[in-house]
Amino acid sequence: MKRFSNLSLKNKIFFSTLGVILMISAVIALLARGILVASLTSELELRGVAIAHSIAERGGGYILDKKYPELLSLVFDEATLGERQHLITYIFVLSKDEKVLCHTFTTPFPENLDKVNSVAEGGYKSVRLIDFGKSSAYDIAVPIREGLYRIGTVHVGLSKVHIDKLVSTLRTTFLGFISFVVVIIFLISHRLARYITSPIAKLTKVSDELSRGNFDISLDMLSSDSGWDASECPVYHNTDFPCWHFDQALFKSDRDITSHQDSQQCRNCHFYIKRAGDEVVQLADSFRNMVWSIKLYRRRLRESEEKYKSMFDSGPDPILVISCMDFKILDVNPRVSELYGYSREELIGAEFLLLGPESNVECIKAFEEYGGPSGCIYYPKILHIKKGGSAVYVNMHACPITYKSSPSMIVAIADITEIIEKDAQLVQAAKMKSLGEMSAGVAHEVNQPLNAIKMGSEFLALMAEQGRDVPAHQLSEVANEVSTQVDRAAEIINALRAFGRKADFKVDKIDINTPLRSVLTLVTRQFELQNIIFEVGLTEGLPHIVAQDNRLQQVFFNLVNNARDAISEKREKSGLDTEEYIKISTYGKNGDVCVMVSDSGVGITEEVRNKIFEPFFSTKEVGYGMGLGLAITYGIVRDYKGRIDIESDVGSGATFIISFPVASSDA
């Protein structure tokens, strides 16, 4: 059975069919042989009995009349009639007292032959195989009766050799017939097995080619009998065109399918058909359809891969593929090397943190969580490090994908360093403009401590000219006052320098009250000269936020400057120089740190409120503003993940509320 299991299906069918038929033939042959041989022997025996009875009926009178010559003639005639001479070996007749009356032997009567087979009293016949001399025969004894009396016995000897020849001839003829039948069955089985297994052999050959990755194999061997030609299929030439057979999910209704069939003449598909036939033929057709579908999808996949690989390689922005298992770089496009200065070989297999040791941690944490993010994550204006340690600012999109059967993320990066630099230049230009506007107030602010220092120095010089001694307590008072005024002037100058310094984009944990106090140091005196009073309520001990001190100074300066302009506009409309106020307070609310700046100016209309943060939008006259102050403010607040809310009543002033999220412990 093990050897049989290793045979091909063709040989299994062939040998199984042949074996079953041979077994049936053998059984039939054995049965037929026994039946035919038994029938032939019985037939010959009946012929011998008939000959014996014929002699007994015709020779009874000769025995009663003792006409033994006539009896002998009768016996010889029966023995030599027709072909009986080959069948009958001898005939002899015995009298009532068992004496030989006549016989057909040409030699002396064999000894004791008359006693080897006797018919029992009242018997009909007696048949026995006997040996006499060198021969064997079937001795048939039939009684000769006259009425109720037995007057003799007829013995007919049938030649065993002749009977064996007849049986042998019958066997040879039957064996020849059986052999002919076996040969015919052999040929039929071979052709039948080959016909049945031919489609399966083709399927096996195609499967072997597919297992080797050869999907470009011709399917003609599977469709030679179906009249199908691949070149007639529209999808064969245009893989972007949907096939109505296996792309039916793309169609919204049966009408779309019918329209597609009509437009491309696909109603009678030349490929997706099944021929009428047995299961093997239908299996071959199904397999062919399956392989064709695989080829179409493989071609579509290959074209899609080539298209997106081209987009990946030729894209203007850096793109990386990162493993979500160990967060190592799996693939990069050429733009990554151009931006970061690393070669492709250096990047493949490197840690993702190599490009951003601090900024990429948040992205990695998001993808380390079970299941990862449900969609793409956007990280604006983060800091990455080039080869050599130089910094670059980027916007980063991270999206989950499956890369080579493993969870990964694809990271698209946009270099915004130049934008950041221009933004910083714009902010710096706005600062310089603000410093120009504050110059008069700052000069007045600095002039006061200088006057005090001047008066102290003149007092000491006068006392020296007059040769008078300065009392110790007066000298101490003058020295302390001069020192106090110097510190005041230094504080104003330091605040001015800090405000005018160009800000970088590096963030830190800061107290929101610190930049507020710096701005108030610069503008308080100037605003008081314009009859504008600050009402300041800063809450101490607030949580820190993640921001940059210098940039927040610009935010708060823009807000108080706009508040002053709103108050000035109100005075122009009313014609009164009333005392106005600007309220500034800080507080915590719902996990945020908030700054509220309120003024008693003209307020903001609904129409202006919808456009107030747009660049170059301004309600001032031409030449008195560029409309960038609040746009810059909004951009800086957004960079630090904050928001700005506006509350205003026309004619009653406006309130700006800026909220920043509290810095986390690991920020």
C-alpha cells in the first residue's frame, strides 16, 4: 500500500481499474472454466450413454437370437460413426453371465476389463474412470433388457485423452478470449486514466510554476478546449479598469454592472466561464479562473507598488518607515539623507530617537500603547537633530501601517526651518517697531533715575567745593538713593534688552507671571503718562507651562498695546481724556493656566472678531499698523498648544483670555 500511495493519480486510476477488472475476469474465468469443463464432460458422458443405449436397444434381439456377427457389426458401426472413432476407445457387450459376446479391440481383450465396472441390479447406468494397459478411459456400462429381464450389458469406453484435448482446446480458446478482453481493458484503462488525469496533471504543472513565484505562466494549457484568448479581455490590457466578475463590490447597483458590461462588451465573458463536464473539468476551469484573478491582482499590486514606490522615492519631503516593535528605521527615501545628512546605510536599522531624542518620545509613546493610534498623529514645529548636531525644525505626520507583515508607522516630515526663521524675523521686526514706539516712554522712564543720580552727585560735589563735611547719615542716604536709582535704570535696560533680543524656538517650563512682569516694567510708566492705569492681579504659585519667555513677552505686549489703541480710539470718538484702565490677571482653571487682559476701550464688533487674527487685517488707518500683531500672537499661542477666547461688548471694552495647558511632569 505504501508503494501504491507513491504512485501518480494516473497510475492509481489505471492500476485500480485494471486490478478490479482483472479480479472480476479471473473470477469469471474460474467460474466459466468449471462450468464449461463440467458441461463438456457431462455432454460427452451423455453422448456415451446415448451410444450405449442405442446399442442396447438395437442389439437386444441379436443377443436373444444369438446373432453375434450382426451384433459385432452393430458395435463397430457405432464405434466408427463420424467423429466417434476419436472419442470411443472401445465397445464391448457382455452376456447375462458376464461373458464377452463381442468387442471392438483389434488386440486380445484386456484381462479383467469386463469386471472393472458393473451395473448394479436395477441400475440405469454406471460410469467409472478405468485404466487398461497404457490408456485411460471413462467406462460407461448400460444394461440390455428384454422386458423386465436383463439379458446383457453394453460397455462404451470414452477416450480420456480425447476428452482432455477437447477440454484443453476449450481452455485455450477461453484463455485467449480472456486475454483479448484483458488487453482491451488495459488499453481502455490507460486511455481513460490519462484522459481523467490530464487536466489534473496540467493543474499540477501550473501549481508548481505558481509555487516558484512564476505568475506570468501562460494559461493556454488550461483553456485550450474553451476557445478563450486572454487578449480579448479588456482588463488584460488595462488593469485600472474594473473587471465585472471579481470587482463587483466596486459597483453600487446591478445597473452599473450592466452599463459596464455594455460599454466594454463583457456580457459574454471570454474567460470566467465553466464548461459542461465532469468535476475534474470544472475544477480545471475554476483553477484557471483563480489563477487569472491572481495574475490580475498581482499585476495591479505590482503597478500600485511601482507607483507608490516612485512617489515614495521622488517625493519632495522626507519619508521614513519605522517599526512599532523596536522603533527602528526600516526604510527611508532619498530626501531623508538630504535633510539629515545621514546616508541610507546609516539610517536603516538606526533608532528613531537618533533624529529627535526629545521630540520623538511622544510619538513613540503614542504607538507603544496597545493597538496604537486609530489614525494619523500630527506633531507641528518640533526639533530634530541633523548629523553633526545642528538643529532643524519640522512638522511631522505619523500614521500606522503594516510593513512586511509587521506593525509599523510611516512618518512624513516637512522641513519648516526656513519658515521658523522668517517667523522669528517677523516677530523681531514687530519687536523693533514696538521698541520704537516705546522709545519716548522708555527714555522718560530711564531719565527719572538719572535725574536722581544727577542730584545726588551734584549735592556731593557742592559739599566738596564748600569744604563742608557731609554727615555720615546724609552720605549714607545719598549713596543708597544713587544705588537704588542705578538698580532701577539697570532693571529697565535689562527688560528692554530682553524684549529686544531675538527669540529662539527652544521651550522650557516657565512661570507665566515672569514674562508678564517684564512687559509691565517696560510699559507701565508710559501708559500712566497717557492716563491709562494698570490693575494687576497675578496669582502666585501657578503651575508652570511649556513655552519660551521671550516669545510670550511679545504676546502680552501685543495685547496691552492693542488695549491702549482701543482706549485711544474711544477717546478720539468721545473727545474726552478720561482715565481708563487695563486689567491683567492670571489664574488656573480646569487644568489650564489662564491670562486675562481686559480694557475699557471701544470693544470689538462681531464682524471684526471673525477676522481679527488674520494676517494684515487692521482697523487702524493706513500707515499706523500692518495688521500682524494679533496674527503673530495667535501663531505663538497655537505653537504652545494654547487658545485665545474673546469676550467683548461694543463701547464697553474687550477681554482676551489666553489658556495654556499645564506642563506635564516629563515635559
